[in-house]
Amino acid sequence: MPEVKKKPRTALSPARRSADAPSPAGSTGSAPSAPSVQDARRTDRRILRTKASIQGALLHLLAQKPLTEITVTELSQAANVNRKTFYNYYSDVSMVLDEIENQIVAEFREALAGLRFQEMTDDPTKGFLALARLIYTDLDLYDGIFAADSMNSLLSKIVLVLKAYLLDAVRRQVRMDEELLEFLIDYSVAGTVAAYRRWFENGKNGSLEDLSRQVSRIAFLGIVGLLQDQSAGWRT
């Protein structure tokens, strides 16, 4: 297994300073002083740490029980924050999961963004190895994604991102029947997800890179073979 530096999972960086962050107090009888850049950064880091603690606690609880059984009180206690602090950032437990999902989907989309379809048809392992490297950055997190029923919505979002990427990539290269193309992409994506899920269920035995190479050959050689048949005049 490659040595990949594991990066800590953090909450999404706020686009601007949160309205929930405490404002610097002004002196009596005078306008409040503007916060310094250093104060703002310190506040942002505190917000990120708090949200990361809440998100991490939720992922831990999801490994034990479904989302519907997790209360705000239980999650707050697990994250070592009080309920008031929790409600500063989230309206309910589902909102925490939505934020986690959106962050992971953004990372997943970014991992695909630099890949070109022609490169992947020449070397189909590139795209799947990029996904393997992303999974290696936080194996515990992705173990939960592929194993917990509560994470099925996130897995569905990842599938949609991968499907959209492949559909767009193939359409840029060749014209073919849309129904047949979508059937092929659905088949390839479903098989890929099933293979990764089996790897996690089997205790992550073997190399994820080796699995990614095998899955990529099955998926993309099938696509390339169909494209070759289409260019040769084959019709369904």
C-alpha cells in the first residue's frame, strides 16, 4: 500500500467571517473597533475546529447507529460542545451530514477535474488511481461511506458526479446512441462502486491500487471496445 500522507478532515472553510462569531467589544460610549486580520483569522480557525469536531463526532456515531437515532444532545456531547454552540452553526443533525457530503463531493469532483478522457482511454488506470489516492487520504472516512447505510445519499452523489464526468467525456469524443451510452456508463459506474464496497467489506485486504487497475481495465476497455464497434459500423 502506498505511503500517502493522511490529511486531517476539516470543516468547509467559510466564504466570509461567520455572523455567529463573537464581535470585538468596543469601549463604552465609543464605536466598536474593527477586528484585526489576525483576530478574524483566529476566529475562523476556531469556527473550523468546532465544526470539524462536530462533523467527526457525527461520522463516529454513524458507524454505530442510523442518522435518525442521533440527537443534537448526543452529537453535542460526543463533540464536546454545548447545544448552543451546535445551533450557532447547524439547525439539526441532518445539516451536519449535508455539509460533510458537500465537502467530500467537492473533493471528488476536484480529483476528476484534471483528467482528460483521451488520456484515460490511453491509460485507463489514471482516473481510478486518482480516486484511490483520494480514498487513501482518509480510509476511515471512506470505510464509513461504503459501509454505513446512513451514507447511501453521499454514495449516490459520488456516483452522479462520476457518471456525469464519464458521460461528458465520452460525448466529447464520439457520437453514439444516448440510451446505449447511459446504459454503458451506469453499468461501469455501478460495477466500480460495488468493487470498492467489497474491498472495504473484506477488511481492505490487498492493494487498493491493484484493485483500481483491474476495475479501470474492465470499465474502460469495455467502453473503448464498444466505441470501436460503433466506428466499424456495428449497430444494436
